[in-house]
Amino acid sequence: MDFDAVFLSRLQFAWVIGWHILLPAFTVGTAAFIAVVEGFHLATGRDVYLRVSMFWIRIFSIAFGMGVVTGVVMPFQFGTNWSRYADATSNVLSPLFAYEDLTAFFLEAAFLGVLLFGRKLVPGWAHFFAALMVSMGTLFSSFWILSANSWMQTPAGYEIVDGRFFPVDWLQVVFNPSFPSRLAHTVVAFFITAGFVVLGVGAYLLRRGRFAEEGRTMLSMTLWLLTALVPLQIFLGDHHGLNTLEHQPAKLAAIEARWETGRNVPLTLFAIPDEKTESNRAAIEIPGLGSLILTHKVDGEIKGLKDFPADQRPPVAVPFFAFRIMVGCGMLMLGIVLLGGWLRWRGRLTGTPLFLLLCQLVTPIGFVAVIAGWAVTEVGRQPWTVYGLLRTAASVSPSLTGRDVAISLLAYMAVYLFMYPAGLLFMLRIVRAGPVAAAEGHATIEAGRPQAPVLAGAGIAGGIEP
């Protein structure tokens, strides 16, 4: 059987990064939440914040350790599957990855041990500082990796010599045109993702009728945070859309399945894009609203896919449907936040069973939105690895065969389908045991009797890769 090495390499990269991105989507926000409750405990002395912190540190450690394992795979693939891409871009991207190591890697390595095992060995302020530094490390990791990814989307500050990219202005390389909006949009998405997990766990504890004080604390704190972040994310998403309109118009045309260039275009709520006929079937549209939302002008112009050569257009179906899934998740999040605010105002936030059940059911909603947004960003960039300059087909390793990639893809699938359920099972066991058991387990570790669920996630780097 003949396999397409380029297609399978893309599929393999999508597989490993699709699973990997779930981990920083959780750990970046969870690390920040832990730092916040550590700070509250230091400031107020209330034991509930201590129990909540210990509880989430155990869960965080497992996800963090899984992120280390899956994060190592990402740069490894550059050499095995994408050597021509690595050769062409290494002078620009390798320093960005190195900056992540020099900031995030060492910061997390220095303070994660204190966070995990230093509760009784250092003063309270030092433990809070360690939590703050681990959180800062995850943000530094996000900064440098998203800078590298954004440079691939909107390259700047470079020159090309003999087919290789060389930096000429590092400020332009790092702060390339799409980086600020992508960084803000992604990091806030990570905070929201972790927020809905904490919200769901708090609701679960309240519905069980155990650890009610900890459950109320998680639910109330996180809902306040989401009340600010979800509307902010809608604004940031709109800003990111304007950036895409300016710098990646073909991607925006695919997101909207817009075939003809026009002004005062409708907003397509649903359609079945047909790339063969270059048209949409079963389209449901709102006249004139597309230009207003996408350009902030009633008669704003939207370029159509027909304005671009056929071999330079991204696939349409994936970004089109993924974008609508992402937006749908965002609207559902906003509805939950508004409902929670109304229940808080009525004094019924933690005493409404249906709302608690809803919070529990939507626990994974942030992960769905992150994966959908990632699909929009990366599939919408095709057929380029470096937008407009280096094609994906020209980036794959020349000696690679389809059979090689098929074998490695099957191996990755087997490993990930074992590792992720196992890690999730560990985390669910901690949730079922509850915050008090987590605090007791932490005390046991401090006494010198380590427990497997905590140690299973110990690691020193969990960065996200492009």
C-alpha cells in the first residue's frame, strides 16, 4: 500500500499537538489559580484556601508531567518529519525555543520542587512565591512558543539567503504582526479552560454534599474570574479577527466560506462548503451582518477565495466548522456566566441543583473551544508552514517514506491513547477523594512517604509547541 508521507506527517503532527495543547490549556490557568489561592491563604490565614491549593497542586502535577512528555515529542518531530522546514527556519525559530528554555524551563525547574514538597520546609511567603514563579514560567513558555507560531503565521524581521531565513530585527521577529493578539487570545482561552474545570469540580463537590466549603470557594472565586474573562475573550477574538483580515485574508475567506469578493456581505451562520463547485449549499445567512462584524464597517470588503490561486487556498470545511464550534462554545460560556451572576445576585448560586449540574456537564467546554480554535489557526494557514513563503509540501524530510510515518503514527496513537486515560484516571481519583484527602496526602509526602499520584506528574517543563 502506498502512503502519502506529507499527508501522514501532517496527520501525525496534528495528533500529537492536538493532545499536547490540552495540557497547557489546563496547566497555565491552573498554575495561576494555585498562585491566587496561595496568596489568599497567606493574606487571610484561612485553612480553606490551603486545602484548595493542596488539592489543585496534586492535579496540576499530573497534568504538568504529562505535558513534559508530550512536549518533548514536538521538537523531536522537526528532525524526523520536517527536516527541510527545520533547516530553512532554524536561524529564526531555534533562538525562540531556546529563550523558552532559559526562562520557562529554569524558572519552573527551580520552583516546582518547592511547590510540591516544600510546604513544611519553607515559610508561607516562600511557598506563595514558588507558586507565583511556576505560574510565571507557564506564561513565559506561552509567550515564546506563541511568538514562534505567530512568526510562522505572519513572518517579519527576516531576510532569505540561499533558501534559509535569517533574522535582521529581533523585535520584529518576536513581536510580529499577529503575535500580540494571538498571545492575548490564547492565554485568556487557557485561563477560561482551567476556570471551567475548577467550576465543574466545585459544582461536583457541592452536589455530593461533601467538602462544601471548598466547593463553594472554588465555584464563587472562579465564577467571578469567568465573569471578567469570557466577555474579554469575545473582545479579544474580534480583535484577532481584524488582524487576520489584514494579514491572512485567505484564512478569513475560508473561515467564512466566502468565495466571491464583495462588500456588505452576509454573515453565514451555517452552510456546507463545496470546494469543487466553489459554492455553499444549504446556506443560512443574515444579510449585511458579515461585513459589519468582520470589518466593523457596513460596506467593508471581504476578499473571496476565488481571488487566490487554487493551490494557495486553505481547506475550507475544517476552519469553517471549527470556527463555528469555537464561537458556539463562547456563547454558551457567556450564557453560563450570566446565569451564574443572576443566581449569585438572588443568593442561590450554590443552592441551585440544576445550575450545579450544568456547571459539571460543561467542565470540558474550554478544551473543545481550544481544539476548535487551534484547527482554525493551523488548517487555515495551509498550504504553508511559513505563511506565503514555505509550503508544507516542501517542508517534509526528503528521505521520509509514507510507510515510516504510518508506523510512527500508529505508535504515537497507541501511547497517547494509553497515557491520557491513565492520567485522567489519576486526576479523577484525586477529585473523588476530595480536598481533605489531598491535604492529608500532601502531609504524608512531607513526612517522607511519597504517593504515586503526586509523583506521577512531577516534571520540569511543560511548554506548548507550535
